[in-house]
Amino acid sequence: MNIREDFPILQRSSRGKPLVYLDNGATTQKPHQVIHAIEQYYCNHNANVHRAAHELAEEATALLEGCRNKAQAFLGAKHREEIIFTRGTTEGINLVAQVISERIKPGQDIVISQLEHHSNIVPWQLLAQRTRCQHKGDRHYGCRRS
Ligand SMILES: Cc1ncc(COP(=O)(O)O)c(C=O)c1O
């Protein structure tokens, strides 16, 4: 089995060499199966989810919720509500930081590694500001809020 064959874009070259793509944090390449599913969706079911009573919206909603169930099973999540879809990495991390901000306790630290992308730095800096954490070092904040 050659997984590369599932990805049409990996059949092209880049600067004269076989394409190798590692920027998945920003955008993932799509295999044929995903491209086909997206095409099927837009050709047959596309509608607003959870916000209309017509047939297409019912289908689109069922597909979205079915996807949530599949993601839950795949990830081993206890509750289907744990599966939250966001538009991207930054929005997802902002959401996590927002939820965590309610649970920050004095004596806890926020530590961010040196290797993080901007999208995984700013949400934690903002959380440190919001919760009045003390700057303890490079990318290290100590929390004081009770
Ligand atoms: C490595 C990496 N992580 C995270 C992100 C942020 O992703 P998003 O645009 O989905 O918020 C990017 C965006 O370029 C990225 O390159």
C-alpha cells in the first residue's frame, strides 16, 4: 500500500523533485476519498446546518452530526459534545485557552515551548494577561488569580 497514491497533489513535483509536504498545522493536503466526499456534499447536500427546516438542511445537519460521532469513536472521546469543529488551529487554541481561563488557580503556571507557532503563543499570552499572571521568564507565566 502506498499512501502517497491517495493524495493527488503528491503526484506533482516541486522544484523538480517529488513533492513532500509537511505544513499540516496550517493546511492539510486531501486524499481522493476526502476530495470525493467534499464534492458529493456540495453536489448533493450543501445547506446551513442546525438553522433551517428544509430537506437539504436536515441532510447537511445529519451529515455533520454523523461526522461528530465518527470523530468521537476515532478519538475515543467519552461524550460526542467533546468533539468541537473550529475553522482552524488558532480558533481551536483560543477556545481551549478561553475555557481554561475559568479554571486557572493561584500557583499554576503557563509555560509555552520555544518551538510554538504564533497561533499557540498569543492565546496563552492573552490568557496570562486576562488572569493577571506574573511574567516569570521567557514564555513562562505564574498565576495569582484566586
Ligand atoms: C505550524 C502552524 N501552526 C498553526 C497555524 C495556524 O493555523 P490556522 O490558520 O488554522 O489558525 C499555522 C498557520 O500558518 C501553521 O503554519
